[in-house]
Amino acid sequence: MPNSSDQHGDRIQPRTLKGFRDYLPEVMILRERLIETAQKIYRSYGFAPIDTPALEYLDILLGKGSEETDKQLYQFEDHGGRSVGLRFDLTVPLARFVAQHAATLGMPFKRYHIGTVWRGENTQRGRYREFLQCDFDTIGTESIVADIETVLVIHDLFRAIGFSRFTILVNDRRVLSGLLQNLALGRQEPAILRALDKLPKIGLDHVADEIISCSGASMKQVDRILAFAGLEGSNRNILEKIHSMIAGSAIGESGARSLDQFLAGVIAAGVPTERVQLDPAIARGLDYYTGTVLETRLDDLPEIGSVASGGRYDSLVDLFAKQKLPGIGASLGLDRLLAAMDALGMTQPVRTPADVLIPYFERDHLGDYLQLAARLRESGLAVEVFPDAKKLGKQLQYANRRGHRVAIILGANEFAGGICQVKNLASGETSAVPLTETLSEIVLEISRVLEINRNQ
RNA sequence: GUGGUUGUAGCUCAGUCGGCUAGAGCGCCAGAUUGUGGUUCUGGAUGUCGAGGGUUCGAGUCCCUCCAGCCACCCCA
């Protein structure tokens, strides 16, 4: 082409891979807020932060989640010919981590880990190939206290984020195993659980068909399974029925006893009963779960799926260490949660993290503006100085669009009078405040305006 | 990964049967108003029509491939 060498021809098209995204400030501010909330809640229970590499040896990651997760693994050879993979969750790397560092960590070990994970699967709303998980886990104890705490943390976290309408669905894999054992279907467990997992989505009839076709179970067996999975009522009610249906199976009974203690503990800790629902159909797709399993659904947006889930994995670390290191934990799917909050209109766009803008008004007073900003920051405020001495109206317009809450107007008149105007950008009101040595009046006035805004 | 569907300005979208230089609203920039924003008025800029190829005298429009979004399956956060 004759003009292929002009300004367009050789340019690289800016683009991102399917399922991978850029985060603009108004999204990133929300993400960071959620991260901060999660950190705060996790720390309040004694979970300590760790980090691990994004890339692991392939054999660390393969065969841990399920056949499906193996397929979704991003894997390749590095420059040294090593087979490596990007982590698809934070739990498997944690198992490796504790196996490697158990001696120095001490048990029980409680950690949180906020990090990116990658899954090469097809995208959808709330479903990406690169996304952030916020995990917390307790390693090295089989105590039901750890299971109970897992629910408490999720509950506190969702409350802190601002949700009231959510349900934490819980179950124990062992009661499902017990049931299938009693029905002599133990060998087909994975396939049956997978079918069962779809119950809320495709209904009893379709699940029945699928169980029969995947496991060869008889109608009678299927009826028993569906009767079990479809149990409804209060948690106490369901528990009683579970107890009777898995009677005789050692593993089933241990699961049911565990559920008793688990639910009692959760309620004792103050979680409202309606937020914790025992659901015998919850199975989870990852192979490493051995006991308690849980999912969190938003009552107003159930179709987006689980936004926080996890469970107990008492044998996962066995794959990496001789020492018996049981674990339990859960993961908040931050990007999915954000997609849900967006769909629910819970995300008010914020474009700036700075409450205060100082317009650059008098060209000759740059030093004064910079000094004022610096001193206001010392008192804990986030302050931005506009870089160009444009018309005041332009600068206020900028402040308005960006979402600054306060502008400090300081021109020739104010300098002469030894004052400044503190302008509430939401209401338009200004008040003249003396520019004193300590700036205490200004800080007080800004705080007052911010407080008014916050209460609106 | 499979199937369906969509892709036109920063955003939401129109664009007839294939036919002139691709439009609207909102937003953006400038001015009205060189010391006070959000309202109003006036003016202005902005598109490789998702990308590449094909059919045609002629393609935003038809065909193929690819890329991306959405939905379903699968699986999951």
C-alpha cells in the first residue's frame, strides 16, 4: 500500500487476549477496596499473608483439581526446557508451600493469599481466564473450629462488603460418600456427584437421566440419591434425615456428626440461620475435597454462580509431604464478585482516590500550593494539585468530573487576606477559613465537608 | 473446547434492495463567562464500520477465515 509507511501503517494494534483484561482506575479503585476489606477481615481472625510464584513446575499442578482443571491449565516449556504451568488456584500452591516450609511455619498455620490465577477455559460474564482470588486457609488441624471459622470469615467479609442477601451453602462430602457406599455405588462417585451438582440448574428429572447414563444406577438407586440431594427444610430437619439415610456407613456417619457440630458452632458464633443452608446436593468439582464443602450464592443474582467457595482437603498435602497436614479454607472470587456487584448496581463509579483538589490559580504561587498540599497530606488527607494554571472554571469542572469532594480556592484576594476558600463540590457552598500556621482550621473544615458528603 | 449470537465515534445505537463525502443522542474540546464547576446557548473535533481476504463497476451491507464480547453446554471464582 502506498501509505503503509505513514502514521497508521506499521502501528501495532493495541489489544488484549480473550479473557484477559485491563483495569481502568474506576474499576481498580473498587477492586482495591475489596482487597483491603478482605485483608482486614482475614487478619482479624489471625490469618497471615503469604505469596507464591505464579509459575510452578507442571507436576506440582497436574492431577490435583480434576481432569477438567488439568485441561484448563496454561502449560508450556520454559527457556530451560522445564515443563511449567500457571497456577489455576491458590490451594494447590499452598499445599506445596506448606509441605516445603512446614518445619519453619509451625502448625496450625493460618494464611491468606491474594493472587492472580489462570484458567484456559471459555469466557462468560464473571468468568475470565485471568482473575483474582482471595484465599484464606487453615493447615494442620482437623478441628471443626477451622471449618466453623471458614464460614464466619465469609459471613463477616460479605457483610463488610455491603451484602445482606447472600446464602452460604454447606455440605460434607463424606455424607455423599456414605450414601453412595450404602447404595453400592461408591465406585461411580465422581460422575454421580458431578450430575448432582447440576440439580438447581437442570432439575430432578434431568439429573436422574444423567446419573443413570453415567453410572448405570437403577431407578431405585437414583430415587434414593435424589431423595437425599433434594432434602429440604430447616438445617436440623435435613440433618435428621441425613443421619437416618447414611446409617451404617462409617464415613457417612462421621460426616453427619461433623455437620452437626459445624452448624451448631456457626450458629453459636452468631451467623443468622437463614444465611447458612445445609444443601446435600453441594458436591464441588475439585477432587481434593474430603469433608466440609461450601459455596456462597448471592440471593439476588444466583445465576452468576458461587462467589466464594471452598472446603476441607485433608489429603492434598500428602502428595507433597510425609507429614499429615489436613487443611480447610475458602476462596473469594473477587472478579466474579465485582461483575455481580456491577450487575446489581452496587458499584458507584469513583475516578479519583483524592478527596481534595487544589486548583493552580495564581501562576506565581506554585510553591504555596505545593506546600499547602504537602502539609495537608501530612495530616492524612489525599490531595491533588492541578498541574496547569488554567481558568478556575476549567479546574473546578475537572474536579467535578473526577469526583473530588473539596476544592481549596486560593487566589490573589485570599493570599492578601490570609484566608482560603474551602469549597464543598457537592453543594457548591464555600466557607472562608483563615490560613493559620497549623492549618488546623482548614483540616477541620475539610473534615466537616467530607463527613457531610459521607452521610448523604 | 463445542454450539448459538453480536461487533458502526469515548458510550448507547441508526444506517432501507449492495450505490454519492457513514449519521444521531450522550460524552469530549472551545467560546459565550480571562475568580467559581454540575444548567443553558453557540461552534468544533473524533471512525482503519472488530481484523484480513473474496465476490462486485461499486461492500458498513453479501461470502470465507481470524479476533473479541455475550449466551448455552462443560466446568468453576
